[in-house]
Amino acid sequence: MGDYVIKLPDVGEGVAEAELVEWLVAEGDVVAEDQPLGAVMTDKANVEIPSPVNGTVKSLGADIGDTVAVGAVLLRLEVDGEGNADDLGSAPEPVDAPAIAKADTPPSKPAPTKPEPQPVSTQKESTPSLVEQGVFTQFRKDGERPLASPSVRRSALERGIDLRLVPGSGPIGQVTHADLDSYSTSPPATGRRPQGVPKLDVREVKVVGMRRKIAERMQQAMSEIPHITIVEEIDVTQLETLRSSLNAKKRDDQTKLTLLPFLMRAIVNGVRAYPEINALYDKSENLLKQFEGVHIGIATQTDRGLIVPVVRHCEALSIWSSAAEVSRVSAAARDGSADRSELSGSTITISSLGKFGGLATTPIINAPEMAIVGVNKMRTQPVWENGMFVPRKVLNLSCSFDHRFIDGWEAAQFIQIMKSQIENPAELFLEPDDE
Amino acid sequence: MNEITCQTLVIGAGPGGYVCAIRAGQLGQDTVIVDAGDLGGTCLNVGCIPSKAMIHAADEFEKLTQFADASPIGISASKPVLNLKKTVAWKDRIVDQLTTGVEGLLKKARVRIVKGHAKFLDGKTVEVEGETKTLIRAQSIVIATGSAPRELPSLPFGKHILSSTEVLALKRLPKSLVVIGGGYIGLELGIALSKLGSKVTVVEAAGALLPAYDKALSGPVVKTCKRLGIEVHTGTMAKSFNASESTLLVEDSDSNEVEIEAEKVLVAIGRRPVTDGLGLDQLVIDMDGEFIKIDQQCQTSMSGVYAIGDVTGDPMLAHRAMAQGEMVAELIAGEPRIWDKTVIPAICFTDPEIVVVGLSPQEAIEQGHAIKTETFPFLANGRAKSMEAEEGFVRIVVREADHLVLGIQAVGRGVSELSAFFGLACEMGARVEDIAQTVHAHPTLGEAVQEVALKTLGHALHI
């Protein structure tokens, strides 16, 4: 028997460290060669780490969420024969009694094929609750004046706490200063429901993996970029007529058209007039890189969180092929099969929540891009036209721009081009004059 | 014309107004206070303080009168002689000291004092007519103009028909005094003058003396009136005064007309808010009858214009006005404040004194509470016995379900000093157990409060 040390291999892309996002095995598990042990995340891709040998997991070298350097010990296996621990120059671990006992234990269960549950832990609030202290917590009847000393009343007023909502721990429900404190840290969700029981569990969810990445990127974009957001109403009645007639005639091998391919075409035409909007900012060189090709990121909700797969060279795609590409890359993002080239390289991004898109949004730019086009929900509304109200289909576009480089005037003009093209769909398909 | 611009202008320097101005000054507001009369308002000059001085003098005089007869405690003295001029002068000195004190406090808080009658020009501007005219512009204005004795149309105030103000300044004791109004002001002064030697008659339109109090509380006061020989006509209306005969014509509940000897008549039928000449018609101020309507923050219907004290209605009590004044100054300074007092104690400085804090048994029942109520007599209190103050009792009203103290009342000599303790219990949301389980010093009148709490719990010790 010997120890076999598995270190984090070079996962490519020139990364020096990676975040451990998943363990697929636990201590004591028997693993077979090539069986995935865990996964680390680099940029946007998850990389599984396979076991190079057969053995039993002796110890895990990192917790989920830890950042592990390439070459650092990821876990130790116990293997038949010599192992590699000595070869690697690390002294064998002192053999203590429990280790022997464990070593002697025959393999108990097969390695799980499913990932361990998410890193979620549940624990009680550290301070003992009123209920735990055996103190009777009362809720008052509606309209009843809360019992509280003058100083408690004053304190509640100054802290903006509605005393009527605070459960009192006094012998007859008097609200104390301590009650105010605990209320202000966690107002009971049960509110004024009589005899409601405050729920005191706190669920702790580690911010790891995709979520951490998303959080970092959002934070960075929001703190570095001064956003300007413009909301404009677009009449899509004509476009919707066109879209449904095209969908009615489409071939079976063609992807059903959503609004997106049309919007993408409007973006292509818009950035042709304002190329500074189709650009990336290189902070280190202090350069704006304007792209002739329009690579549109499609913000996509997946099980793992928000991912932005990219439809490349939209300027060269027909409406139908745009639709097919959107469908393909977003499916790949959802099932996790998107490769790196499909997840990077966008020059401008569309964010659409469809019928959940609200009336207006303040989309956050997919840095280092210059702009993001947010699509709000379509609705039918009465529009005054020729002396009468007529029903028109409208939606709002909420577009954010990097105000360091895009002035309000340019942003507004860009949106007006999109509006004009979408409201008169024929314009979408006019070839630009050659220059 | 002088022109002043300030942050906070307080109109009226009574207890509400001067407290408001002091607090505003403390909070760093540039504050001006205006009053045509002396600082301290009714309370200090012609109300609470001088009446208590006169009541004290009357009590001392009565004590000596009793010693001149035969006192059970073994003290005898010769018949006392009253020099009312000196008594009034003594009282005036107390008033002077206190009003001077108020002036000092206002100055210490850097409040500017302007003498004269204030009149609104608009919601931000007031013209003051004093020795010179002053125009004051203020961001916030607090109306604290108080109240004045209410007049009977058939008996306008004059040489013989007096208000409490004139009674407190009498140079010579009238042989006979008819008090119209058997409320607390009429009885406090009526009892005092009776003790000093006037023949006092009380005429009350309602069916009993102290109609605002229940019979149990007013009983010992009625008893005192009897002891002092004060004639009481209840259910009786005053009709007219005959100056040449020094008689007051009254009509009793059976429509019989009776003439009562009356060298002087004290009309004490209540107080009216002082708003005349204030120019309220220049503002868009909502009224509540004759009072200025206010909300829970003493805001009037005009933003930036507040009203406090008697001008806003009942209870017309100095300590309510002071608390309102303090609150408004803090509100103007941007502090979050609201009128959230549980109780406002009320005291009759009659003989014996009556203290009412919180709900009486009847009020509690009317408000839908299931209650427990108990009384404990001072007869069973050692301290009361040792100071010849056996008359009276303490009463407590608690909510049956959880023993929350809803009210405490007492009648007895010196019980006014217990009001602070009653008020604290009610404001703190005390249960009757809290009072029962607090050690009360022996021998004190306060022990009666602990005993009444124990009695409510079914185990009083000293009865």
C-alpha cells in the first residue's frame, strides 16, 4: 500500500490557478482510473480532473470554492503498491491509528456518479432566539397600541421601526430595546400575522464557480463603467406581421424566427452608422478597438447562471441563419457544451427576458463592450392614430452605453436607427449604399 | 419698523412656548419668542404657581386656626391674623423669581425675546405690535397663545365679578365669595379663600362638584367643603349680580330663584383658547371648534405652522403644553418625533388633593377592557396616620388578562407628589406585579400604592 498524490494539472489556457467548484468523490470512496474526481473552473469552462490510477480516496486537499494553484495537491489516494508520494519528494504522512483503521477497512461504497449536493449548509443564528430562551413572544391584536417604555418608543421612531410590527418579549408583550435590536437585524417575515412563529434558520450558500464569476464580472462592469441607459418605445406591429408570415411559410429545416434575428440585424445596421458602438475597450493599452465584424452576445439564462454565448459575424448572416445560430449557441450554453470560441469574442450584447422582460431594465454592459441592448416585453396598447385609438404591438428597448466613450447623442441616434428599422421592417433589408 | 428673520418663532411665552423656545435654542435654532405679557404665561403669573402659593398660605392659616381651638396633637397657639397684602406680595416674589428664571433660561439658550402682540401677516410672517413695530419672518412658527378664563355673558368680568387672575391678586379678603363653577379651579380657590376666612358658596350647573371626576375621588373633597362650611348649590345656574345689595341671583334645578350673599363672585367655568387678534384669518388654518386643529406632531393644517398647549384644546395642562413644546422644537430640528404619550397626569390641588393618571375604572370599561380594580385607604397607612392625612385612598385599574396597569388614581393629602410614580408605571407598561414586587420605603404614602397592587393580586398585607 502506498500514497498517490494527485496535483492540479495544467488545465491549459495558461492559467496558474483554478477554482475548485465540485468534488465528485469523498474520503473513503474507491475510484477507478479515469474516473472524474472533481472539477475546477477556469474563466468560463469547467474542467474535470480524472483519476490517473485506481485507489481509495484518503484525503481531499481543498474545499469547494478554494482557489488551487496548478501543481498544488488536490487529493491523496491510497493505492496498491508504492504510490508516488516519495517520488514527489513529500514525506509520507505519519501513520496514526485512525489512518490504519481506515486503511484496513474494506472499500465500502462505490464512488458516486452524481455530484455531491451543492455546497449548502444550514445553521442556526448564533444568538439564542427568544423562543429558545423560553421567552413568550407575543403579537398584538390589530389596532392595539404596542407596550413599550418611552425610550424604546423613541428609539423605534429614530430607527424607523414600526413598533406595531415588533414582537415584544416582555412578560405581557412589552417591546424592549433588545427586541428592537433583533427586529432590526431580522424582521420576521410573518409580519403582523397573529401568533406567527418567526423562522430563524439561515441558509448559507457559498458563492462559488459560475456565480462567483458572474458576481465579479457584474461588479467590475458596474464599478468601472459609467452607464447611461436609454429606454425607447418601439412599434413592432409591422414586424410582427412580417415575422408571423415568414414563420408560416418557413421550411422545416429552418429555425422558427423570434424577434432576436431582426433586432440583431437592426444592431448590425445601427453600428454601421456608429461603429464606435461596436467596440471593445482595451484598458491596458487605453485603446478602443472598433470591429468591422459584428459579434453579438446573446445573454442566456442557464441552470448555472447567466452565460453569454456569441453569434459571430452577424453582418454576414441572413435572418434565417441568424435564427439558427442563436438557437444553436444558446442551446450549447444551456447544456454546457459550448466551447470557448462560442463563449467569448462578442462585441455587443443583447439581453432579452421575453415576456418577463418588464417595462424597462437597466442592463449592465458586458465589459469591455460599449453597449448592451435590453429587450423588454411586447404588449398591445392603444395608440391614437387618425382620430381613433388603434391597437398596436409595442415593446421597449432599454439600452445601456459606456458613457466614457459613447455620448448621449450618439447613443440616441443609434437607437433611432434601430427604432426606424424595426418599425419599418423593409429598411432592415435595404442594402447600404456602397461608400 | 424693525425686521427680524429667524428659523423658529414661538408666539406665547407660557410653559408650552418658553419650553419650546429653550429647546429650539438648545438645538441651535435661531429662535425668537414673542409675548405681550410677562414671561411664563398663565401658569407662572396667574395660574398654577400663584394659586399653589395661595393654597399653601391658606393651609398654613387653617392649621394655626385649628391650633387656636384645640388640636389633638398637643399644639396650641393664639388665633392667627392674616395680612393678605403681605401674602400676595410673598406670592408675587415667588412669581418674579420664576419668571426671571425663565428669562435667564431663554437667554442662556440664545433665544431673542420680543414684547408685544403678535399678528400673522402670512404663514411665514408675523407683525408684533409692542413699543415699536417688529416684522418677524420665520421658517417655522409655533402658536402657543394659551387660554384665558371664560366669561359668563350675563356676568361680565368687572369690579366684583372676578376671574381666577383677580382672585389671586386680592388686596383684601372678601367677606363672602360665590364661586361659579365647581371644577378644579373653582374648588382650589374656593377652599383656599374659605380657609382664609371668606364665606364661600359654590354654584355648579352640573349635578355634583368636580363633575369631571368620579364620585369616589371627589367624595373627600366634598367632605372638606362641608367641614369648612362651604355652601354648595349643584344643578344651579347663576343669573345676575346685584352690586348694590352684593347678592347673586341663581336658579336651582327646580327653577326656584335664590339670592346668595356675594361681595365678590369668582367665575371659574372654564377657559377659552386665546386666538383673538392673532390674525388667524390671514392663514388657512383648520379649526377644531374654537381650538386650533393639530395632528400627532402638533402640525396645523399649514405646513411650518405648529400649535401647542391650551390653544389646541383639552386637556389644558401646563405639562402637556411643555411636552408638546419640546416635541415641536425637536421636530423642527429634524428629529423624528410623534405624540405617543400613554398618559397625561391631572391633579386637583384641592383639600385633599386628587391625582388622576390613565384610565378610571369606568373609562377602561367604556374602552372595552375587562379590568380588575382595587382601592387601598390611607386609613391603613402608617405615614398618613402620623400626618393626620387619613382621608382618601389609592386606586389602581389593571387589565384583567395580563395585569397591565391602565390607570392609577389617588385622593389624599400630598398625593400630587405620587403622580410621577403613577405616570412612570403607565408609560413603562408596568404590570401590577411590577408595582407589588418593588420595595417601597416605609413609612411613606407610596406604600399604599404597593398595597393596592398586592390587593389586586389578592394578598394585601396591611388590610
